[in-house]
Amino acid sequence: MRFRREFERLDAELTLTGHVVLTPAALAPSRDLDAEERAWLGRVHLQKVSMADEVLVVNVGDHVGESTRREIDHARSLGVAVSYLEPHAAADDADG
């Protein structure tokens, strides 16, 4: 997870204000995942997106990675609201 500290800060902040937060699995950096494990975690996270009322994209420095784009597309296909932590140049998104 690229922005672990930001995820942890937001998780605490949002939880303390009464939100249920479903973050990506935070695995220890020393844990190497094989392709099957990465794919499994990706599917689990898409299930979390399906359960959400809103997806907050943690786009520090406006970075939006490939798996995050897939999650954004999944959220939008389900009608789940998508917002961004930082102002976002929407050129990378399918919806603009």
C-alpha cells in the first residue's frame, strides 16, 4: 500500500466521526504476495467497494494507480459515489 500512513490517519479520523471504514488489506511490507494472493486480495477489495456508500480515493500527489482505477470503475458501475482526498485531474478516469 503506497500511502499507508495516510490510510491509517484517515481510517482513525473517519472512524472517530462515526463512519464505518473499509480499507484495503494492510499487510506488512516484508510480506511478499504471489500472483494468486494479490488477485484474491483484489477481489476481496472489490467486494468492499460493493458494500460502500462512498469510495474515498487516497490520491496523494494526484497518484491513482491501476488497481485504484479498477476500483473506481467498479464503484461507478454500481452507482457508488467516488470522491478524492486531493483535487484530481480526471483525465485518467473513464467518466472524466
